[in-house]
Amino acid sequence: MRKLAVLTGGGDCPGLNAVIRAVVKAAYHHKIEVLGIRDGFRGAVEGEFMPLGLSDVSGILPRGGTILGTTNRDNPFAYEMKLNGLTQVVDRSDDVLRNLRERGVDALLAIGGDGSLNIALKLADKGLKVIGIPKTIDNDLMATDQTFGFQTAVDTAQDALDRLHTTAESHHRVMILEVMGRYAGWIALYAGVAGGADVILIPEIPYNIDRVALAIQQRANQGKKFSIIVVAEGAKPLGGEMVVERLVSGRFDPLKLGGIGAKLGNDLEEQCGMETRVTVLGHLQRGGSPDAYDRVLSSRYGVAAVEAALDGEFGVMVALHGRDIVRVPLIQAVDRLKLVPLNDPLLLAARELGIEMGD
Ligand code: F6P
């Protein structure tokens, strides 16, 4: 093992730089060279590499974002290109293999979520030595207890809820916080419990608007003239659909979600007659410095990925199982999304806390 390449793919999240730093430091320790690939798989296709030494990663542990850049489009197997003035979709996965081979790269460390790790798996099927590192604020990757970036996103959402609480109470309003979470409601669930929400709506449980309205009404009857609702962007009403803002071509998942908070706000105002305000937390959840938990987890993932490469174990993802970092087959990680199960201990606790889950 002489040379590793590393890329960050998909939506960014707090802790990416901490992983890159850990990879470079651990590789240095084992006398392995590291090449960074710019902007995820786009750079792998286009051959945009940069050497990464200790000085390049100095000071980046607390920094949000990724020094390498990232993208949640540009799939090498379905790569959009302008040919003769027309946009065409072509398979450029062979270019990735060639670019890595030409630079003497022995293995690729792919830091990514569902989309990027699916690509990594397909490249592994073509013979590339790949190790995955689980990233996403959504925490929806199978085969690991936690992805890095999730905890910091929860902290950010909880801070927003604390702030909404004081203004909700002063104005006697219903405050809705729309958080990220396309198919999995982990952020909404954890932030909602941490932030003392009265209602938590997640994609896994289609909500009955009457139940939500009743919960707010009951609070009002008990003298609580304000309510706090957390809704995941992928939540949907019973018998209804997710609210899609628009379609984005070339993205791993073309659905750009957003707007469920506004819909819920309108419906509730109509039904309860209480003044309602909506806050969409959006990309604030993805930005900023990783918290201590994510810095530790990211550092451990980076070191573990280099160790896996040294052991010659490829086609795997490093994963958190309890307190241990283990290696799991990549296929297990991307097989299906890790949704909130209906018997999840925190979900059950939320119900016992009297939080309305909308069903
Ligand atoms: O996958 C992470 C995620 O944060 C989703 O929760 C969200 O829907 C999506 O990224 C937004 O991505 P974009 O950067 O394209 O707006």
C-alpha cells in the first residue's frame, strides 16, 4: 500500500475535513501518500487530483465543509456532458479507473452517503479497491449505528428549537421547524426530543392533520398557548405525497424537497385558528463546525479506513457498532436506507413523553 486517493461526495456535512485530516495523518504515520480528488466523482472523472500532506490538513479539524469540494451530481456511470451542443448522459466510469491507475493509486477512500457509496460499490464491482466512510446528516445509512455529521445537525436543530420556544411563548403562536430528512426522520426525532417539541412529524409515519390539530388544541385548553412542531422535509399527510419543490437533473436523487412546513402551517392555521409561523432550517444544518462527538467519530472513521487499506480489505465501509469501529460489506450499507423503525426506542420514549407523532 503506497498511495491512497480520497474524495468527498454528496451533500456536505460537518466532519468531512476531520475525516480528511485523520486519513492524511494516519497515512503519514504508515508512510502512505495521499491524493485528494476535487469535487467528488466529478474530479475522479476529469482527473482533478491534489497531493495532500500534513500542512494541507493543518487546522482543518474544526472547519465545516470540505477542503476537497463536493457535489451531489456527476455520477460517473451516468455522466452529463455537452456533446455537439446537446446534453448527453454517458458512462465514464472507465475514466475514473484510468485516472487512478495512471497516478499509481492503490485504493480509493470514498467519503459519502447513499448516492456516493452506491457509485463506490459499482466501481468496486469493476475491480477498483474501494473503502467507504459513512457521511450524511440524515443518518440514513444502513450497517452503521451512526454517520458522522448527524449529531452536529441535531445540535443545530435543537438550538433553533430553543430559540423558537421563547418567541412562540411570547407571541402565543404555533411554531413549525422544517428540518432535513428526505426519507428518514432521524434529525426530526432526535432534535424534537432534545428541543422539547410537542409534535414531531417524520417521513416514516404519514400524519393525520386532525391528530396534530387536536394536540395543539389540547395544549391550548390546558393553558399552553403555544406549540412547537418539528417536521422532516420528507413528511407527508395521510394519503398525501411528499412536497417536492422541483426536480434537479443529474442529481443522485432528482427530488428537491421543501415546503411541507408551509403546507402544514396553512392547514393548521385554518383548522385551529392559532397564529402559525414556519422556519425552514435548510442548509444551516449542513454547515459549520462539527461538534466534539462528530470530530471524534470522523477521526476514528478516517484512521479505520487507512487501517482497512493496510489490511488489504476492500469493498467495505467502516462503521460504528456500539463503541467499536468495524468493517462491513459496502453492499450492506447501500442495500436500502436506514429508516426510523416504528419500535425505535427513542420513538417509543417520545410517545411516552406525550409527544404527538401524528398517527
Ligand atoms: O442528503 C442530505 C440532505 O441534507 C437531505 O436531507 C436534503 O434533502 C438534501 O441533502 C439537500 O441537498 P441539496 O444540497 O441538493 O440542497
